[in-house]
Amino acid sequence: MNLKKKEILPNKKSRWRPVAVVMIASLVGLGFFMAKEASLVSYMSNKPEACVNCHVMTPMYNSWMHSSHREYANCNDCHVPHDNTFNKYYFKAKDGLFHASIFTARMEPEVMFMREESEKVVQNNCIRCHVQQVTQTKYDGWIDDHKASRTERKCWECHQEIPHGTVHGISTVRSNIAPIPTDTLTTVIPKWLDNKINDKN
């Protein structure tokens, strides 16, 4: 049985072949351009700065920067699974595509909450890092209902300000300075302060 090989491009003699070549090249070029503009490669790293590629995450980044977790945990330590490498990057890709589509369509809510799947990941990571505090029975004597709290509730129901402080909404973005400014031509220093600095020099 001789199966005819499928060809991506039209026949060499077809007048549509140059059009198809240009269209495919344009799509590939557009894909590379979008990957560069979106800093796609940066999301493969563990650098927290990658999270502020989306400007709406700036308050979360800044609140983490002022928390005790900054010294011990980055964004990926809390927000992606650590059971195996494949699952880690699969979750990052799936979650990242969801976030990118929401932010691109400007559909992000004023106050952001984790989805159920993300809550499970964060809860598991809290326990992974703080297993000793979670399993110690000595707390039962002086913290009421601690056994029930550590087994039946989410950690952040009690520890509400860890590690993102009192960040409630994204309307504070304009007041926050991102670690990597998206517009490098515009200074983030207020004019009055810039004048004072220049006067001293």
C-alpha cells in the first residue's frame, strides 16, 4: 500500500507556493517577535523579577521584597509544584498561559485570588517548608484548636499577611516602582526630587 506523502506547501508549480511561504515565514517571525516582547525565556528561570513582566504583579513583588520570605523563598518556591520537574514546568506553562490571556484581554480583577488548583499547590509548599511546625504537637497546649487548624484549614487563613502583607488590589500599581521598568526612557524619579539631586551636583 503506497500512501502519498502529505506536503505542507503547495506544488512547486503552483502560483500559491510563494504566498504560502510568505505566510508561514510571517507566522514564524511573529511568533519569535511575541516571544521576545513577552520575555518568554525569563519564565523558565526562578528569578522573581520575571513575575513583574506583567505590571499588575508589581504590588505582589514589592510586598514579597519586604517580607521575611525574601531571604528563603522565591515566587516559584511557593507557587509551583515541586513533586517533579515535568509537573513544575507543565503547571508554570498552563498557569502562565491563563494569566497571559487574562492580562492581555485586560480582564484581571481588582482584587486577585488564587484559583483552587493554585491554592492546593501553595498549601502543599507551605507544609513542605514548614513541616516541623505543622507536625509538632507541643503547640496544641497553648494555641486553641491548633490541631484542627493545621490539618483542616489553609495556612493563610491565620497567617494572612505572609508573605504579601496587606496588598488588597492592583490599583496601587501606579504608586509602585517595578524592579525592571517597562519604559526605560521615562524616569521613575519625581521631577521635584530630580531637581534637588541636580541642584546638589
